[in-house]
Amino acid sequence: MFTRDLALWLRRRGHAVTIFATTFGDMADELRYASIACVTDVADMAGRPDVIIGNTHHETVRALLHFHDVPVLTICHDRSADHGRPARFAQVVCHVAVDENCAERLVHEFGIPRERIELIQNGVDLSRFLPRPALPVRPRSALVFSNYASHDAQLEEVRAACTQRGLTLDVIGSGSGNHMTDPAAALGRYDVVFAKGRCATEALVTGNAVVVLDPSMGMGEMVTAGEVAHARRWNFGRALMVRPITRDNVGAELDRYDAQDAGAAAAWGRAKGGLDVTLGALETWALRLSQQYPTVEVPSDQRAREMAHYMDDWIRRGSPTAAHLAMAALQQQLALLHQALNDRQRAHQVELDARQAQVQGHADRATAQAELAEQLRATEAACSARLADAEQQSRQARAELAGLQAQLREVHASRSWRVTAPLRRISTFLLSRSQRA
């Protein structure tokens, strides 16, 4: 259900989404109808994803080994299940826990620093789980909402406490033979709901008074407005169920029923526990990682160590067959081949970048030389133009000089010039005497 909700949300937000799983049920038809690709082998994907969101351990490892430079976000959904183990690879750049219990697992079992773990809790589709009418002052009906509930001694203790206080009790869940595909329609009929985890969250946002309880684990307390934030951080889960299920313990929590307080807790749940809050936080982180880590480069020797650690851990925790070991060996070899190819591509890219830099340098020098030649041609043209102008001026001056000389010769050859010659001599004589005096 979580994978379906996340995929549909991301698709509606305009993202291209592909789901990888080893098997698909009827959900695949719904997802494909919504234009979401569903594959059982990552090798069928021709395009490289921007980010991998891993929900289960082995599928996450298979995807990151194939897309060996893609950033990975892993989600731990369970404190003890094998699928909640984090992938111990350098490609995993973000760990998400759905509650503080899962965060503790990552810290204490796998050495992941708490500051590297994001708490993004599972949300509820508020459009399906609509708020019920206000609770009555005194409760009249109760529900055990759990797939693990069966008609055993623990359930009878709950029933006895309810009977003592005049409450009817029903059970919904596969363990009791009363499986309901759409519990949202039924929750509004009850005043008190005994549940844990997602079931408790669904009851909370519906407006029921919630007691944290599961017949297979134990019980906690009535969820109050003052404690709802704390209980939510622990996902109304096993870490809170520290008491045995007895009629006295159940009765004590029923006696804490407060319709007004339960309404305040429900209002907080609808404000903080909606599916949009969860999926929006995951989308924000996916976008952040794809921008911060366009590629995650892992040296081949480190990748080999990570793969060896993964295989060793797998063998120690199970009883792998020869086929499993052969598959693991092939996966390791494939990872090494992918890494070698990646290293070779990087080396070729470095060489290509160097050659492109050389070509660019030659091009820059050629451009500079062409600009210099153009400047020289422009200077030469300007000088030629000025020289031609000077020659033109020189020719004009010579022509004017020749004209003046011709005029002077005409004056010297004229009769008036000869007649006035004695006068010019007397004038010259007198001028020279006056200068001596």
C-alpha cells in the first residue's frame, strides 16, 4: 500500500516513476493504468533514474548494483523484519525511519548516526478516513482493529473489561475471520478503538478514542491530546505496549475516556498524520538528493568490499542454496564489471576533456591570430588611405607651385617689369643706405 500511494503521488506531481519488485499482484494493473511502469528486472529499464527510493532490503541492493552511480534513499519500516535492514553501500546517502523504534534499530544495530536518519512517518489518506461525528460523553461501542486478533484469552480480557462498563465489542481483522477491505467505512461506528501502528493512526484521524493495544504484543495507554505527539513518533507501536493485556489494565484505560480530549487528539492527528505530509516529505528529499548528488562515484575496491560484506551477511543470516550463492557471485561480478566500466568511462571522459581543452586552446589562439591579422589589415588600410591623401595633397601643391612659377615668369617677361627696373634699383639703393645710417 505504501509503494502504491507513493508512486501515484509522485506521478500526479509530474514525475516519471518505475516500480521494481520481484512479484506483482493486481496492484500492477492499477499502477500501469496510471502510467507507472512496473518491472520485475531492473535490466528492463533503459533509462537511468535520478534517485532510488528503497523500501525493502534485497530489492534495494539489486537496484543500486545495476544503477551503480545513482543516489539511494532507503526506508526502514520495521524494527525486526529482514526487509527493514538498511543497504550498507556508499550509494545510500539518506536513511529514513518511519518511527523512533526503527530509528533506534538503524543506530544500535547498524551504527548509523542518528543525525543521518530522517524521521518521516507513515500517513493516512484523509480523503478515505473521514472524521466521524463528535464522540458521546460516555462510550457505548468498542472495536479491536488488528489482523493479529483472534478469539483467545487476550481478546476475552478486553471483552470482559468492555462488558463491565456496558460497551459492546467487535473485532475486525483477518485473524478473527472478519477481514474488511475498507475499514474506513466501519471505524466511524465505534467510540473506542484498540489498535496499534497504522490501524491506530487510521482510528485516530477518524476521531475514535484510541487505546494502543495488540493481542499479540501487549498494551499501552489511551492516546490523549497531551501524549499524542509522543505516541505518534513511536508509531503507536510495540515500544509503547509494555503492559500485559488484563481486564484491569484495559478497564483502567477505558476509565480514562474523555470525549473532548479524544477530539483534540484527533484534530492533531488530522493536521500531522495525513498522507500528503508523508509523501510531500519524501518527494522533497528525493528532489534534494537528485540535485545534491547527480552521480555517486564509488571506487571499485570499495564497491567490492561492500558487495563482499553483503554476501557474507546474507550467508550468515540464512541457508543459501548453491543457486543462491551462484547468483550472489554473479551479482558481485556484475557489480565489479559495472564499476570497471564506470572507471573506464571516467578515464575516457578525463582524456576527452583534456583533448577538448587543447582544441579549445588552439581555437582560441587561432581566433586571437585572426583578430590580430584583421587589426593589421585595418591599420594598413588606414595608412594607405592617409598616404594616398598625402600624395594627392602633394600633387596639388606642386600644381599650385608650377602655376605660381609660370605667373612669375610672365611678370619677369612683361614690359612693365623692364620699364620699372631702374626704379627698383633706386629703391633698393636707398633702402640699403637707410639701413646703414
